[in-house]
Amino acid sequence: MLWAAPGAGDWGLSNWVHVLTGLPSPFAREQIAIQEENFVRKEDYETVVKKLEKEEDEHSKTKTLLAKEAEKLQFALGEIEVLSKQLEREKQIFEKALSNVKSKALRESTKKDKLISKCNEIESHIMKQEDLLNDKENEIKELQQFITKQKQTLKTQVSDLKIQKQQESYIAQVLKKKQKKGLK
């Protein structure tokens, strides 16, 4: 047997023949096929490396852009927080002012209602007073009519009395004249 490396006993004679003749053995051919499968050509490798470098460069640019945008975002969030606090303060001021206006409106409304009620009372009192005055005026008119009638009646009575007195005076004169004539 030919010289063999330790552990090469199971390699077989045909493999040694291929080694000595320079032809690849089936095992070697299998190994070469596996290596060719795993092998990458230099051009492909360089293309992949360039792509990787380009992607790393783009990644770096994207990372820088992301950092800038994150900074802008933080600034915007800070502004939003400031504006939110300002808005909350203004909202509280507005709500307080609105509450004051509502309270004032309620007070004014209550005051207005009281004034309307008071006006209604006064109006009612005035109407009662007017009714009372109308009643008194009617009573006065009735009394004036009564007085006018009484005056007329008294005038008539005075006139009748005057006539009666004149008649009595005339009768008394006539009787005196008759008595004087009768005495004569």
C-alpha cells in the first residue's frame, strides 16, 4: 500500500489515484462544488461592499437627519407645552371672567325682576288709586248734582216763599184796608 496520512485509510485507493494523477477525486469534486457554492466572485463582493458603504453612508445621513428632526420635534413639543400652559391660563381667566359675567347677569336679572315686580305693584296701586279717584269724582258729581237740585229746590222754595209772603203781605194790606174801611 502506498504511504497514507493518518486517518486516510478510509479515504480509499481511488482518491489517491486522483491525487497522484492531478485529477480531482469525487470527494474533492464534492468539496470544490461546495466551495464554489459558497464562493463569491470578487466583482460581486466589491459591488456588495460598495452597496454596503453606500447604505452605511445613507444610514449615517438618515441618522443625522433623524437627530435634526428629533431636535425639531423636541423644540416643537416644548413649544406645545408652553402654549398648552398659556392656553390653560387663558382658559382659566376666561372661565373666571365668564363666571363673573354670569353672576353679574344673574344679579342684574334679579334686580330687573325686583324692579318689574315693584313697578307692577306701583302700577296696581296707581290703578286702585285711579279707581278710587274716579269713584270720588263720581261721588262729587253726584253730590254736585244733588246740590244743584237742592239749590234749585231752595230757589223754588224761596221764590214760592217770596210769592207767598207777597201774597200774605198783599192780603194783609187788603185786610187792613178793609178793616180801616170797616171801621170807618
